[in-house]
Amino acid sequence: MRTAPLLTALLCVALTGCGAIPGLKRSASAGPARADWPVLLPTDDILQPGVPPTPDPTEELEARAAALRARAAALAQAEP
């Protein structure tokens, strides 16, 4: 009796592959497929001059970690 739901599910899956999807080929227009490729620019023209690099977050993270460790130590000492 447990094979009936499995067979039903397999039958449904098998039958879904037999159906045709109408109008799917006509839904996409040929315009974008035939469009010209975009013009590629050199990276020197794309990158903005004078943009500062991202600062190194190591010092800030170490300071935050030290503050959190101090807070955790204070909480550990305050609990009975």
C-alpha cells in the first residue's frame, strides 16, 4: 500500500514531460539577440582617479575586540 503514492508521484512527473508549452518560442523577441556588442572601455577610463584605497580595519577591529574582552571580564567578575 505504500507504493501507491510513490507510483502516483512518478506518474505525475513522467506525464509533465509529455506536455508541450505553447508560445514559448514566440515570447522572446529577436531584437536583443541581434543587438551589437557594447563598446569595451579601457580600465584607465573606468577607474576614477584620486579615489583613496579602503583603509586597513585591523587597528579598529583590535580596539573593538579589546573593549569587548574588557567588558566580558567586567561582567564575569560582577556575576555572583
